[in-house]
Amino acid sequence: MKIFVFQKSEKPFFQQAAYFLGVNMLALALTWTISVYLAKTLFPAIGFRNGADGIAHLIGISAPIMTSYFGHKYLTFK
């Protein structure tokens, strides 16, 4: 899929794999942190309880879209 999305990379496969894993682990940490913070801290503090977990998860999984794109574009497949 990288051929269709990104330019051809000169990096060795294992270096690309390491960067790929690193970018995805950062995205996982970002998703988890935002989701848990919203669901357990911010939403209850403002009185939002009905559907808070689902909304927090939606926001959490949406947050790393751009960071993952640019991380893969400029680190993994550069």
C-alpha cells in the first residue's frame, strides 16, 4: 500500500518497519490517553455522562489521524 500512498523509499525494510512500529505505538498512546482523559476526567467534570465513553473513544481514535499520516510520510517511508 505504501507504493500507492507515498513516494518510493530508499530506507531498508527493517528500518521502515521500526519507524512504522514507532509511529503506530505513538498513535496508540495518543488514542488511549485522550480517550481515558475525556471519559474519566473531563466529561464527568462538566456533567456529561450519557454516552461519554463512546464519544471519548470516537475523539480518541480520530486524534492521531494527522500525526500518523505525517509520521509515516516523513519518517517511515521518506
